[in-house]
Amino acid sequence: MACLTRNLQKQLQAYIKRHVATKWLSNPAPLRDDLIDKGICPSDVTYDQFEFLVETID
């Protein structure tokens, strides 16, 4: 995860836990695109990285 630092990963996970409905978690690709459009997630975070991030939300 070159561009996805631990701090950014934790911040994104916290945002997703607070603001995202559970139905989005089964297909994280549109969620990634939506968060990029909102300026919350950097565009250089790959789909694989984002999928891993969503899978590791506690």
C-alpha cells in the first residue's frame, strides 16, 4: 500500500464506519469512486487497496 498510509487507512475506515451504509461494503468499487468524487479518498488508491481496506474494517 504505497500511497495508503496507516493513518489514512484508519481515517478512511472510521469515515466508512460512520457514514456508509452496509450495502456498499459488499461491492467496494462504486464506494471508492464515490469517495474519490467527494474528495475523501485519494484517486491513487487502487481498487485492490480499497477492497482490502473495506475488508479489514472491524
